[in-house]
Amino acid sequence: MELWIPITLVAALAQTTRTAIQRQMKGPLGDFGASAIRFIYAVPFAWLWLLVILILSKQDFPKPSFEFVIWSVIGGISQILFTVFLIKLFSYKNFLVGVAFSKFEVLLAAIIEASFFSAIITTQFGLAIVIGIVSMLLLSLRTSTFSFTELRISLYSRSTIFGLFSATSLAVSVVSFRTAINTFPDIDFVFRASVTAALVIVGQALGFVIFLYISRIRELKAAFTLWKPAMAAGFFGAVSTAAWFSAFALQRAAPVRAVGQSELLFALAFTVLLFHQRLTKIELAGVFLLIGSILLVILN
């Protein structure tokens, strides 16, 4: 087995674990507090990882350009919005469906890149979008019974709105971060991505702390009081980031992202074994259709 495969699986598992911890912390911390811990407690780990990269690569810290700052701000804000919408979504949908909704990011990011960055649209891509829409319709259903009336009502439900908002926000953040990373053209990918992650996470953490201090001081205090489980969220988030960067450095993006869809299988295990939530046949069908749709886009 090639090294990038287990590294990618570690990245997917760590990412799912971080999200599961946030889902667990939703009760004591609230939606915004559970969202904030991902950023606040990731700061030391992100900078520790960057320090290791700086030592190993023996490269100087690059000077960020104005273009980098703009795209990083857009990406950072979008990622925060994605996290908040995802945590809110868990109030209406089980863990697997919540994670699955966020995976629509792959389709939306491809559409954004095709619309604004002249990416080529193929028949395979069009088929992927159609399958993705069908999977979204199935995942949006509020009951285990399919009917057009129920489908119409479900499409305008809070769960669907939060799900689509989370996926859209994540898609914008992915495209923005990718553009920001590429403003450092003369250094390797892992170094560029690590610098971007370390700088952005500081801004996100500070922004969230200020926001909570002004509007939700109780959630901020709870986030610091319950620092042990919150620190775990930051740790697994950092492990996930480091593993993703390493996998992308070892292999092309398409195979890595394809194997990375194992996150949905890990989410399925967490849903059943940890949260003891029930899954309907319609939800499972929607998830597997989504996986097929994503793979069509990635391998296009």
C-alpha cells in the first residue's frame, strides 16, 4: 500500500473525530461556542506544525501579498460560517446526514471554479451534478416516507437551508484558500499551505473570541472552562490538516480526495456507534448517491 493512502485515511478519520467532538460540545457550549473551539484550540497546533515545516524545509517565512490577505479573509470568514451552519444543522439532522450535506462542497466548488475560473465542464461533470441534486433531495426529506408534498416542504425546511448554506460556505472557503495558497508560487505546496493555515487560524480565533465576548460571553467562558475536550477538537483538527497536506504532497489531488470520501463511512460509524442515531433507507441512498456524484467530479 502506498504511503499516501493510510495518511489520507488518518486525515479523514481525524476530521470526522473533530466534527464529532464539536457535535458533542454543542450542548454545553451552544452552537457558536462549539464552532469556536475548532479555531481557538487549533492555533498552537497549527503553529507547531508550521515550526516543524520551517525547520525541515529550511526556508524563510514568506511575505504575504495583498492578494493573499484578501483571499485569506474571504476563506477564513467562509470557513467560520460553514462551521456554524454545520453545528446548527446537527439540531435537525443526524450526524451522517450533517456531514454528507457539507460534502456538497465538492460539487459547489467545481461549479464556482467553472463559472469564475474557466474550468472545463464535461458530460461526466454534468451527470455528477444531476446525481448530486438527486442525493440532496433525498437527504433533505424530513421523514422516511417519500412524497412530492413532503419533498416540497422539506426543501424549504431549516435543515435543508442550513445544509446548503454550510456546503456553499465551505465551497467558497476551499476556492479562496486554494487561491491564497497559490499566491506563493515559488515554494512547495506543504509549506505554502502550512503558512496559510497558521496565519488564517489566528485571525479566525481572534475574530471568534471578540464576537463571543461581545455577544455570547457565557459560551466563551464555557469554551475556556471545558478546555480539555475543546483542546481535543483543536488537536484532531490539526492532525487532519497536517495529514491532508502530507497526502497532497505525496499524490495528485484527485486520488487523495477520492480516498478522502471515506470520511462519510467514518461518519456512518460515529452516527450508529457513538450517537446511537437511526438512519433511514432514503438517507443511506442519498449518501451513497452523493459519494458517486463526488467521485465523478473528482475523477473527471
